[in-house]
Amino acid sequence: MADPISPNDFGASFKGFMEQMARQTPAEEPFFRQKLRDHFGTDPAKLAIVTEKFSDANHPNVHLAIEAFTSAPGRTFELLGIGSAVPTFMGISFAQLISAGGGMMHGASATEGPVTYTNVALDGDRVLACTSLGMYLVSDGDSRVALLVQKKERHEGGLVVEVLAVDRSAGDACLAALRTSMRKRNVYRGHVVSLSGGRDGSLQVNFHRLPPIGRDQIILPTGLLERIERQSVGFAKHAERLNAAGRHLKRGMLLHGSPGTGKTLTAMYLAGRMPDRTVLLITGRSMGLLEQACAMARVLQPATIILEDVDLIAEERTRQNGGCAPLLFELLNQMDGLADDADILFVLTTNRPDLLEPALAARPGRIDLAIEVPIPDGECRRRLFELYARGLKVTGSVEPYVERTAGASAAFIRELLRKAALFAADDVGELEVKARHFDEALHEMVVEGGELTKSLLGAAMRSS
């Protein structure tokens, strides 16, 4: 009887058998390497790879640009997904996919899988499904390119587009075509948007829908609104002719005055009067994104940047804390750095013009027009009562209250009408605002509300 085979001998013999079988069996080329070889008709390792990274905010713009590029007349394309075995936190690249190993760890190769999409919210209720991991094989006659699109995960963020082409110039041309298409089809163009930063450091663009504001809702002294419109709407209307005549288009307007006088309302009205312009709203925390907002305005011009409460970042250097200085310098640099033919309007608002940095408030080219939006005079108060009384049944004359609200802001008068209507609603029967309701509302706001309420509503009135 033959001696039994030891486990070690058996293992060595089996290993030798498997190695011999592997040498005799032709190696199967990884799926994507073979796909790319068939697409280009040559070894993909001999081709050029050009890469560009885009911000998360540009994901929908990149997607629409790729859609336009791949569906251009004469072009055909195939969109492939990449298997879930690919670790998304590490990402994948053309260099890996065309390697002998096929792009995966431990010798495994990437396999075909479903195309991955990310739903991106746009204006209104629109949602755009954007490719977040996929490969486009594009043919145009005898010309061939391949695009690898992937959204980066975690802290790195952004969207990476790689182009595989016969040479670098072909890859550059493809990316240049995408950038041109992105500017043309930008989903933010002509809308009212604001910027915010995500927890992962990404830049987010938020859409806003401004309420319609009629010209009759802007109650200002005679001639003041016309001056504001001339500097904003008038420039926008004649921009092409003015630019041809060598007049610079970039301009800045400062609206200053007490709280509640209508500075923000006026800025929103101007935005509505120029619907073809992209409007970027900068308030609160988004002030830290000045550079990104101005860069976006340059791409989407004609554009309007509305920066509220600019005194928060533009106080005189002797009064501000160290944290404000970088934002002030950034604002000045951005306003100075725009080309003269950049059709960008800055509309800045402030309650404290006395605190503004002199270089910002006085130097032409940064602020071309400073307008005080004053506390309404008697005629303006009368018009404000008429405006905010719309929809109400008011008994008797409002003249006594026009007189008693001397020194009150527009915001104060609006709140007075709202509160008087609330007192009237407590009565049985038809809602009818009477003199006693105005009296009760005034007493609550001026006497019981105290100085803080008057200050918050912008009212410099005596308690009586």
C-alpha cells in the first residue's frame, strides 16, 4: 500500500496544479478596459486623460452640459454604470479602469452596474436627476471620447469629470465645450438665489421666490424713487448702448436710513423690475461667502448683488473687531476687481452709514450713489395708511393718526394697521376698524411696548 500523502504535500501539489491551469487559461480582460478598447479601437492605456473638478453647486450645470454634448447632432453615446463593489469613499478613475487589474483592490476588477443618480432640487418644485457615477462612451463619426463622472463623497466633495481621448488637445476641447455649455444652460441664471455652506464644507445654492412688489408699494418722497431707478433699472435697460459708448457698467448703490424705512423693500422691488438679471442675496452668515457670490455674479451677469446690513462687515477699522476685517477687505477687493464692462450692480443697505468704512462709502467705482431712505413725512405717512389699509373697512378719517405717527417708520405704520385690525376682529360682526381700535393699537405699541418696540419698528415718537 502506498504511503498516505501528507497535508503539506497535497497543498503544494494542488497549488502547482492551479498555477499550471492559470498559465494555460488566457487571462480575461477586465470589463471596462475591454469596453474602452472596443470604443476607441486601440489600447486605452495609450490614450490621454484630462480631469476637471467642479463644485457641488455646479452638479446640475455639469449634468445639463453633458446631456447637450452627448446629444449634439451627429453624436451617439452609451451610458454605463459602475458596480457597487467600487468603494465610493475612495472613488475610481480611468487610470484604474484601464489598468491590467481593472481598477479594484485585491486583484478584482470593476464590473458593470446601475448608473447612479442624485436628485438636485431646482427652482419651484423642479427636481433634476443628475448622474453621480457613470461613464459616457461618445462617438461622433470617427471621433471618440469617454467621460467618467463621479460625485466625491465626504469632506472632499465636488464633482469630478475625467475625459479619455486620443490626445490631450481632444480632452481639453471636450472640457472647454462643457464649460461653455454650462454658462449657457446655468440653472441659476435669471433667478433669485443665496449661498450657504454645508456642514461638509460644500457650497449650496438656495432658490428664493420674491413676492411681487408694485411701484405703488414703494412710498418715498417725490423724485427719490426715480433717482434709484435711474441708477439701477435705467442702466440695465441701456447697458448695451452705454457699454458701446465706453461707460462702465459695474456700479454700486447704498441705501441708508433708520430701521423700517423700506430699504430692503426697495431693493426687492428693484430685483423684480429687472427679471432678466440674476439676483444674489447676501445676509447674515452668507456674508462669509462674498468671494463665491461675486464669482457667481461674474459668470451669470447681468447680475445684482444685494448685501443687507453692510455695516456689519464694513465698520471703520478703528471700531471693528478683528473678525470683520477679512470680510471688509474681501468686499473691497471684489468691488475693485470687477472689470468696468462687468454688468454687476451692488445694492447695499445699512442703518448706520456713520459706521461705514470711508473707502467703501466715498470712493467712486465702489459706491456711485448713496441714497437716504428717510422717515416718512406727512404726505408719505398718508399714502402708507392708504396702502396698508387695503382690504380693510376703515371708519372715519385717518388724518389724526397721520399726525400722531410723526417720526414713525413705514414698518411702524404697517404694524399699526395690522394690530388695529386685530383689535377690530375681537368685535362681533363685520370686521370694521374704528378710531378706538387705532387708539388701542397705538397705546399698546407706544406706551406698553416701550422704547424697545419703537426702536425695533424704527419709530422716533413720543409716548402720549
